[in-house]
Amino acid sequence: MTANGHPSFVDAPWADAFVHLADHCIACITCSAMDEEGTNLGLLCAEGERLNKEFRQARRA
Ligand SMILES: [Zn+2]
């Protein structure tokens, strides 16, 4: 817990990878694709898949 309003995960070693993934998914039409109900379809383009893999590897490290 931090008092400055930032979630505590920003200090985690995988935070960089998470931010890269999140930034990409927000900007990418494929990765942010939703159905009519607003549920993310979970589609990943090649870049999204690479970032997702990096994120998971970083979390395991
Ligand atoms: Zn993408």
C-alpha cells in the first residue's frame, strides 16, 4: 500500500512489462476488440502476444 495514490505494483519487477502490454492493448484495435456487450474478446495480435509473453515471464522471474 502506498499513500500517494499509485498502486503498489508500480514497484514490482514486472511493472514495465505490464505497462508495455497495457499501453499496446489500449491502442491496438485487435487486442482491445470487444463484443456487443463490451466483453473483451481476448484477441491478441502478434505484438500483443509477444508483450503478453514478456509480461508473464517477468512475473515468474
Ligand atoms: Zn495488438
